[in-house]
Amino acid sequence: MGGDLQYSYGVKLSYHGFQEVYLVALGFALVILPYGMVTGRATGFLLVQAVLFGFGPLMFGVYSNTNDVDGDRAVGRPTVAALVSERGNARFIGALSLAEFLTVAGASATGLAPGGSSC
């Protein structure tokens, strides 16, 4: 909850720009830091998992910002949705969705992640 309070209240991280980067970094850190502290290392597969985990809060935030664009503009919160046109925001969301897919496909293709299973 402390992070949530600092995100919109307190030091207001969401008002300083790059909140989309903050959201993905938060999810990434929540995977990397505990694992690294326990094992003392990070594998390529762990990095892929951390990036994908970071995409969760990122995409949630991006979709929320799309619905909050008028309010964000009114208070000067510099989200991508508030800074670009509706079409530009749709392209941004599309690019993020493609990046998420390519992360999975690339990790499987390069052997960083398991390619699948026969369940």
C-alpha cells in the first residue's frame, strides 16, 4: 500500500511523467529482487518472466489511463493517453501488446523459455 500512496499521493510519482515505465519496473522488480536475494543470480528465463509480470500492471495502467484521459489532462498528469491523440494512444497500446507477444515468442524461439508442453 505504501507504493500506492506514493504513486498518486505523497511524492506523486504519477505526476512526474514516465508512469508507464514505473509500472513495468515495479512488476519487474517484484519478481527479480526476491529471487535474486534468495538465489544470488538471475537467469534469462527469470528476466523474461519478470518483464511479462511487469506487463500486468503496465497494461492495467495503460487501459485505466485511456478511460481517465480527461481527468489526467485536467490535473496535468502526463500519461501517454493524455499526451497523445486517441489514435496515438491506440497505437501505443497496440505496440505494447505486440511487444508482450514478441517477448513470449522470442523467449520460446531462442530457448530462454520452454517452447511448450504436451499436456
